[in-house]
Amino acid sequence: IDGFSGTGVVAHHFRKYSTQVIANDLLYSNYVINKAFLCSTRRNTNLNRVYDILYQLNTLRPQKGYIYKNYGRSYFTIENACIIDAIREKIEKIHYEKSCTLQEKYILLTSLLFAVDKVANTVGQYDAFLKNIGKSVYDEKGKHRIDSNVYKRIQLNIPEIIFDGRNKVYNEDLNTLITKIEGTVLYLDPPYNNRQYISNYHVLENIANWNKPLLYGKTKKFKRDNLKSKYSRKNDAVNAFSELIGLSKSKYIFLSYNNEGIISDDLIMQIL
């Protein structure tokens, strides 16, 4: 069980050593990625069809929509913002018309999320965007101002899909889910400081969900209290961790935690 799986790097690695991997994350964007990598089978996925759809998506004309209106000239260039709009709307339409399976939609969205991240005007997180969009990559003195990838046209590629279908993926609060799942090994990599992951990746979450909420502030965030983790709140983290360990049925528990985290080493050892 990879309880705080993020984009599933650990879950994906250990699938070859496991009879089954269970991955869980609170963010829907991570759920989509984990579904694509861990739950594809030859019954729910036709890779030839995925290739054909990706070709269509890569050749779409830009359109001014939600991404252009909210993220153009900030997180993305105007051109890429409009292309993202066109691609995201097309994915929704293709699935609505049943021209792809739900699993294939997860793969298409994963391809889009990875591609978006490559052209984003950020330093890897979306808590804020950089201020030099529209300017040259280097100034007159040779100082680097902006990643050149920001100006490249967004390009979708097919993720590396492995067919096995033995695994399960969830999009829940682990403290609730833990009573419904069982596994020999429980791996925990919870948030360790007060920085909420949803604030760092809100743009990707927004594109994945495609509910088009109202955004506010300079950094264009949406209301997200329901996606904030108890493990990033100093007053709640100890109780949440203690509850989780107490509810776990796993024989082995592995914890990854920063030595400057909210919960002290002594409390962690006492709880474990």
C-alpha cells in the first residue's frame, strides 16, 4: 500500500515485487496518473486508438477558453494556453461520445498533465508563476530569465503503459480508506510541513478535474479547503498520524519523513 502516492513513483517501482499494489492520493490529478500507470489492461485499453487520438490532439487548432482566460500570460504562453484549452475540451468530448474508454481517458489526461508541466512558467510547482513570460530567455547581459521550454509548443506523448491490471487506485483520505484495505506492507510518505500540496499543484488539479471553478488572487487559485491535508496542520498532524497507525492492519510499516517535520522524532517513535 502506497498511502500518499503522489504521481506513483514508489507504487510503480514496487509493482514488480508485489502480487498487488494499492495506491492512494488525495489529489484527483495524481489519481488519474496512478490509474493510467497501474490499472491499464488489454481489455480496457487499445493503445493503437490512444496513439490515433494523441495525433488528433497534437494537431488541434488553438481555441480561447478557460485556460486562456485564467492562465494565459502567467502560467503559460497565450499559444500554449489556447492549445491546452482545445486539447482538454476535445478529451472530454471524445469520452462523452464513447470514442475512448474511461481508462483511455486517464491515459490521455496523464499525457496532457505531463506535457503541461514541461511548458509551465514555473520552477516545478504552481504556488506562483515566474514574472518574465514574454521576454527573451536571456537578457542583454546573458542572465537567464525564463526556461526556453515555456515557449515551445506543447506536445503530448504516450506514457509508458504496462499491462497487468492487478492493482487498485484510490482518491481518498487515507485515514478513512485504511479501514477498507489490507496489505502486507504499508508505505507512508505524508506531508511533513505546512505547505499544502494542493496549493503547489492547483493548476494541474484544475485541468484534471475540468470543473472550471472561479479563481482568485495573483496566483489564480480556487477554493480548496476539502483538499487540504491534516498532515500539514501542526495541530492535527500528530492525531492524524496516531490514528492512521492504530487503524493499519499491515504487518510492516515504512515511514518517510523529514527530520524538520511538524511531528517530532520522539512522537513518531512513540506512535510507531
